[in-house]
Amino acid sequence: MSETKKQFFSNKICRFCNDDMSKVYIDFFDVKALKPLISERGKIVPSRISGNCAKCQRILTRAIKKARNIALLPFAVEH
């Protein structure tokens, strides 16, 4: 008897990648695009939760860190 396993999670698709785009650029000035990818504690959301591919997740991490350095995004929540 073979049982089929049910998938509980749907396949996540990278929101930055498209097949027609060879160069992915995530602008660090675009705070509206970066804000949902930061948790409420100020941490960067991992790719297994956000659904980003590894390449876009690295680019995204650099963009968030740049935005933090020029004070567009907070490093941590207020005390």
C-alpha cells in the first residue's frame, strides 16, 4: 500500500526573478519593497520563509544593510 504525501505548503516563487530578466537589481532606496522582508524585530526574513532564490536573497541582504546604514530602515526596534 503506497500512500501519497500531501503537500502542506505551496511552492514559493521568488518575487524578484523573472525568466526574461538576466540582471536582478534591488534598489535600497525603495523602502516599500524592503519593509515586508524585515521582521517586526528588525531581522531579515530568511529565504525559506520569503520564498526568494539564493541569488536574490544575497542581493536583498546587501540592499537592506545599505538602507540601514543611511538610516532608511531601522537596525532594531525601539526600546
